[in-house]
Amino acid sequence: MCVLYCVRSLKLAISRLKEEVMESKTRTKSPEDLAEGKYERIFVSSLVRPDEVGVKFDNVGALDHVKKVLNELVILPMKRPDLFSSGLLRPCKGLLLFGPPGTGKTLLAKALATEAGANFINVTSASLTSKWYGEDEKLITALFSFARKISPVIIFLDEVDGLLGGRGKSSETSRTIRNEFMMFWDGLTSNDSHRILILGATNRPFDLDEPILRRMPRRVYVDLPNAENRLKILKVLLTDQENLESGFSFEQLAHATDGYSGSDLKNLCVAAAYRPVEELLQEESKEGGRVDGGVSTLRPLKLDDFIHSKAKVGPSVLENSFKLREWNDQYGEGGSRRKRRFGFDLNLNKQMFDDERAREK
Ligand code: ADP
């Protein structure tokens, strides 16, 4: 009995040792060396290593609650898998960031990779679609096998509705991609999900159907910034980068930019920063051109530059903002779905079932 027990323990120890040796070999190899075959190599070009991403949470203005959720759901499990290996605390295999365009979803995804020390693969429809019959499946198989080798990794699906949508008309190819993707997604073991995260982003979450939503149980709303958050974003965009007049009022600018997304604010800042350049060039042309070797100094940026630039860069038009808030309330993190008596899916399921049947016809 005792001998049998010793042999079993020895076998277990040897197999663990083998796993560790394999893991340490993989750790020392570069992603280029780890990629096998032409399909895996395709994803090497869309891979960004954590030290190359170049964006941290500090570069994302506002969105503090989103950063907090991402910290709990992704960073902690990736950095401390030991705390999430048993019991109720499990890392999530899929997470959705949704909200109006330009609110910083892609920026957050990149910063998340840096903060979690994870590789980042940006997957688009183009990288999963091939013009050759049968190759789409091979690409998806390669994506997941490569991801396992280079984990920890975040597989980022920008515009996930277009890639895996499910609602409305879809072609044979997109159905194949979707089914194949979901099959591999389900195949991620709990061990993998400490190290591999499927992170989707979309402006149109209502185009995602039940099978996809089920695989993304955590859905975080990235909303348009209010005045307080616009102020935070402007500080990130302008501090250390631009020469501002003394006493520059961030508060006034934040209040003057109602409806602007983070991306609109960035574009407004660029337009404003161009005004002193324009003035200098005009000045120089009046004086008969720039003196060779002379050093040109730009005047500091004034609030007025931004106010004038609003005529060029306005807030993006938002067709779906009401629909997005409503969707968040129903299906998003912290939305009212928790208050529903019979779970969140009853009406949605019926609608989805009808859609599914309509598609099959
Ligand atoms: P989305 O993916 O939501 O459409 P992006 O992340 O692509 O938006 O944002 C586009 C650009 O707008 C970013 O690269 C960044 O320059 C700017 N931006 C958006 N949101 C923020 C933010 N919260 N803080 C700083 N910059 C932002």
C-alpha cells in the first residue's frame, strides 16, 4: 500500500517537473520562435508584447470604475493565479467593453495588457478570414494554439459585433468563423483562463446574441465623459505635452466641451495646438521667411485656441446613446439585471430564439 502510494507520488512529481521544464523552455523563447507553421506565424505580426504596448492606466483619463473592474477581473487573476484557482473566485474567460465610439475602449485594452504584463493580440475580421476555402478554421485553430504558447495573453476583438455578431443576416463564412471561435473559446480550460482572456469591444452590443453574451459574462460600460471626467482626460492629454498659458483653466474647457468623447477631445487639442504654429508661419511669411538657423518659439496655448477650434472639431454625433444606456441597464455590469426576479435572459432569450429561427429559415 505504502509502496504504491510512493510510486504514485513519484509519478506525479515527475509529471509536474516535466510540465515546469516545458513551461520554462517556452518562457525563454520569443513569440517568433514559438509560432509553428504558416497559420500561427500570421498572428506574430499582430502581436504586441507588454513592454511594447506603450500605454498604461495613467495614460487613460477618467474611467476609474472601469479600471477598478479590470483590475479585479483581469489583472489580479493574471498576476496571482494562485488566489483564483479554487472555490468561487474564478477568472473570467470573456469580457466585453461597450460604449460610444472614441470613449477609450481600445486604449483601455492596450493599457490593460501593460498593467497585467500580458501579450496583446489584436484580432480583426481580416485576420480570421481567408479567401481560400477551409482556411478560416485553420486560422482560428492557430490563433488559440499560438495564444496558449505565448500566454499570458489578451485576445482583443475590436468591433466584436462584426466578427462574431450573430444577429441579422450572416454569410456562410461568418457563421463558420463564429462557430469555430466559440468551440475553441469553450475549450479553454480553467488553467488557460488564468492566462488567456478574450476581450471584446463594441459600439453595438445589441447586435450580439445570446451565445456570445453568455461567453462574456462581464460587460463593462465605457460611457461618454461628463464634465468632471472630461477635465481628467484633458489633463492627461495636455499635461507634460503642451505649453499652456499660465492659469490655463481646465475647468472652463471641460465645461465648454459637453458631448465630446475622449477621442473628440484629443482631436480638439490637436486642432488647438496647430493655431500657434499657423500664427508663427504667417508671421514668418510676412517677414520674408524664416531666418536660416534661427530658433522659432511658439507662444503658449490659450483657452481661446480651444474655443475657436470647436468650430472645426465638434462632438461626435451619437445615434445610439439612449439605446446603449438602456442596454447597459439591462445587461451591463452593475445594471438593473441583478434586480430582476427571474434572471436577465427571459425576454432576451425569446427574442434571440426568434431571431435564430428567422435566420435558419
Ligand atoms: P474606442 O475604442 O472606444 O472607439 P479609442 O480607444 O480608439 O476609442 O480612442 C481613440 C483615441 O482617443 C485614443 O487613442 C486616445 O488618444 C483618445 N482617448 C479616448 N478616450 C480617452 C481617455 N479616456 N483618456 C485619454 N485619451 C483618450
